[in-house]
Amino acid sequence: MTRRAACDIMTLLRAFLAACFLVIAGTLGFSSSAAAATCPTATYLDYNHLAYAEVAIPAGVQLSSGQVVGSGLVDHPTSSNGCKRARSTVQVLSAGSIDPRVAVMASGRPGTVFVIGQRCAGFTGSDYWDCLTKPLVWNGVQYTATSYPSTPPPVGTLSLGATLGTAEYHGRQVTLRRIDGVDSSLAVGISGESSVAWLSPRTCPYSGFSNTPQYDNLLRCLRSPVWFTFDPPGNSTGAKVLAIADRPVTGPVAGATISLARLPLEADYVPAKPELVAIGHVGSQVSLKLPDVDQGLYEAVVSCPQCSAAGAGSAGLYPAGSVLVSSAPKGSTVLEIVNYVILALVLLVAGLGFRARRRRRAQGLAQPGFPAGKILSSLLLGPGPRASVQGRGWGEDPPPRRGGGGDAPGPNARANGQGGPAPKPPASPSTPRPPKRKSRRGRGGSGHGQGNKPGAG
């Protein structure tokens, strides 16, 4: 095979590789465009295994930062669609006298407060800030209000039971009532306020009321014997998530089986006739390995027939929080094909190089060593500066330097003594010296000493 034929083959192979990489780039570009529609645009604070949403403090609201309660990460968008984001470490500060499990502030971000979940949902304007900054205090615990939304009608209501006592709330004396099926350590009601619940700080951090029963996540959360938040809130199959209970794990629910059930809706509930996949047992904190299931949204379902039946589904099954499961990372089929092609090309080039080396050795022109790295770099990065012999590659060659017929060596070549002007030939050589002429050509031609590495230009 001639050198020109070998170069033509290499050109065709590089063209094929370029086409493969364009296919990959197009596929990834389409995926990125599809994902852009679902990127969040809000700013969040990751603190104490929970995500707090940033809320701007309006003029006229006095809410000062207090002592440092820990450190966290602020995740904020850097593009208008929210798909480019950045994370920065901050000190987490208390927000006035609010319990840090409800709202906090962050160093370097004045004028904003980070609020957990849907606390004070259903309130607007000054009522929202009164709700947040002036919680109900009962038995030494702050209870923050959350209301059913005003639309769509009819507005949801809670069934209130026995009287628990009285307390002062926003300058008036109120009567506290038990919410049917809900432990008073989690939430209470107030007489005359049947659409509002007051929640203790750690209870149901992300859940909210809905006037549509199938989306009424907060009521189901309050009536379940346990509820989990997951850190991270989603992961791939085979990976682990930390499930953290929002309430003390006592009684028959301790050690109960936790299973996953696929959700057809974005709501926390036990589907009818669920296909359950067991993943662990109830505890205050449980490390759970996500099973090999189809990607999607799953509900953590707790099986506890001995627990109170107030919030149970069939067979004593309770919803206990949702987690997102994605497919385990797998090599793309296109990438696998390209990998095989590259391997085949490397073997082919190695064979051509070995054959050329044997031919050169037979002619007495062989050089020590096998330039596998140079061959592979040339294959993947395209031709170097000497490609002008066969045509330009993906990078244009630099123009020839003045001062001689060969290319001038790079600065590295000068530094190691292999560059500089070509030595003058002897005036009258007694015998032909082809190895010497080859050596000169190597210094001033395609070799370039160390100055001709891929990408050196």
C-alpha cells in the first residue's frame, strides 16, 4: 500500500468519525432542548436535608437575621430558563424568632428569606407575613398556619374534634381543636377556622392542601403514621437515598415495610391495586437502595395494618412521601458503536504503522520506538501542520516561516537543541549519507522536535 493510499484511507476514516460525532451532538442537543422546558427558575437553599424556597421581603416588613444555625448551599439560576444554575456555600442564619425548620436567612442575600414547603399557603400580602412571623405558640411549640386555597370552589374544610385548650393568637384568645385522625403534636385547628391547619415545625415540610381530593397531599400526610422526605429527592436505580421521618417513629409503625408504588399522578397517595416493590423498613432515618424499576414518580408506601385506620388505604397501606426514580446511567448505543469503530481504526492504523516500519527498516530508515501516541492523536484530532502535503484537515496549517525551505522549529525544539538553522552540508562528502539527510529533514520537517504536539499549532 502506497503512502498516498494510506493517507486517503485515513481521510475517509476521519470523515466517518466526524459524521458519528455529529449524530451524537444532534441527539444531545435535542435532549437538552426537551429538558429546558422543565428546568426550575426559582432559587433554593439546601439546608438540613431540606430545600427552602427564596421569598423576597417587601418594604414595611421587619425581619432581621439572627445567629448562625449552620451552613447550606444556595442553588440559583444563571440563565432565564433556569437550566444553567450555580451553587454557592452560605452561612444559614435564623430569621427573627421563626423556628429554623420553617424559615431561615442566608449570608450575602439581604432582603430575602427562605421558607420551607407551603407554610402560610393560602395567605397573601400582609396576612402572609403575619402568618409567617407570628406563629401560634402552644405547649412551647410554634405552629404555622396553612390554608386550603380559595379556588377552585368549594374550599376544602377539616373535620374538627375535641377541644385541646386555649391560646392567644394575633391578639385574640382562640380555642384549639383536634383535627380528626391527626395527632395534636403534628397539627391542630382553631374553632371557626375550619379551612386552616396549624402545623408544628417539622411536620409535612413539602405538602400542601388542595380542594381537589386526589391532590390533597397535606391531609393524607397528617393522617399517615409516618412521612418521609428524601435526600436527594430523586436518584437513579441502584443508587441510595436517605429517608428521614418527619415525626417520632413509635408504636406498630416502627419496623413496618416500606415499598415503592408507581404513581400515575403527581400526588401523594396509594394507587388502586398498587404493584409494590419492598425496599426497606421504617425508622427515623433509613438508607434505601432504589430498585431496578421503570423511571418515574413513586410513592413510598408503608404497610401497617395495626396502625390507626384514619388515613389508611386497603390492607393498611399508607402513603409516606414520593421519590423520583430515573434510569441508571447506561452507555448510549451510538457511543458504543463509535467506541467499536475507534478501536477498529486504532488496530488498522497500528497495522499500517507496523507494516510501514518494517518497510522502512528494510530500507535502513527505521527510527527507534513506535509512535502510537502520535498516531492516535492524529486519528482523533486530525492532521498536523504537515497536512499541506495532502490537503488541510479540521485545523488550518500555519503559513510557512521565512528563512529556509523547511518549517521553523517551535520554541521547545530550540530549547532542547534540536532546532535552529539547519547545519551546512559538508563541502565534498566522500560517501552518500542518507541517514544524515533524514535526520536534518526530521528536525526541520514534520517532526518539529517537541514543538509539534497535537494542538500546539
